[in-house]
Amino acid sequence: MSLKPAIVYLHGFNSSPRSLKANELRTWLPDLNPDIELLVPELGFDPTQAYQRASAVLTSVSGRPLGIIGSSLGGFYAAALSQQFGVPAALINPAVRPYDLLHDYLGPQHNPYTGEDYLLTVDHMAALRRLDPGVIRSPGKLLLLLQSGDETLDYRAALQRYPGSPAWIQAGGDHRFQNFDVVVPAILAFFAMTRRDTSPRG
């Protein structure tokens, strides 16, 4: 009996499982492939905790066909987890070096989805730096989904960070990633193709 495939979606900074893309995936995936189970962990703001929570979800479904989708900061986590677990990942307008980017956000923060108020500190930046996967050993497992109009992140930074990874670059758009529905079938095809290409040969 074949095992039910699973996709783990990792949300971005000051977001939650109630984010727009997470809800869109809940709506679209049953039509695209009703066998897929979508898992969307609440990551929280602490990087170490976020990574542990995502790792725990991946461990809980190990042995099944898996894929990770990460948006923005979630894309950073997804890249690291892909290398650790050997799982294909789609990175949507990913944060490349969030420990540099988020220095501008140090201090009081408010998560509009959860209502949580917290303090973003230099210790969190140090934790993010420790999570950086360094040299990407399996660039073919990462699919970059980038829009040149991203007002938060320069899409070219992701191309420089992951030079050996396939990339889908769209002109215009924004950090939210407009017309997300168009790329979801391509993400599913990438996951299926990557799993086939890395499966043991008899």
C-alpha cells in the first residue's frame, strides 16, 4: 500500500498557519491531489524553537513522500531542513540571510495573526546564523520561486545564494507572490520528479 504524501508549509516572519498562502494551499491541494496531507506548524518567533517545531513535523511523517514549501523566512528554514532531511523544498521569495535582514527589526514586535507581542533580539539573530546551512550539498532539491517586484527582498540574492538550483522567475509581482495558484502545480511536479530522481535504482 502506497503511503500518503505530505507537504509541510512554513510561514514567514510575523505570520502564522492562518496566513493567506497557507489557506490557499488548504483550498487548492484537495483539487490538485486529494491524497496530499498539508501540515502547517505554528513556528513562533524564536528561530531555534521554529526550527525544532518544523523538524518535529518532518520527523513525524518520515518515510512518506514529502515536500516542504517555505515562504520568506520560512524559505530560509525550508532550505536548511531540505539539506538535513534530504527532502525537496520550494522556496517562495526566500529570505537568504535573515540574520542580516532582520537587524532592522530588532526591538518590540507584534504578530498581527496571533496577536502576540514580543521582543526581537540580537540573540535571535545569532540563532538564525547558526541555522544557516552553509554550502548547499543538494541544490537540485531546491526550487526557487521568485518575483522581481519583491519590495522586501532582492530576488537576485536568492539566485546568488542557490546558483545550482532550478528557478522560476516572474517579472513584477511582490513579496506576497502574486498569482501563487499558477505555480502550485509546478511545485507538486517538482516534488514528484525530485523524489523519482533520488529514489534507489534496482
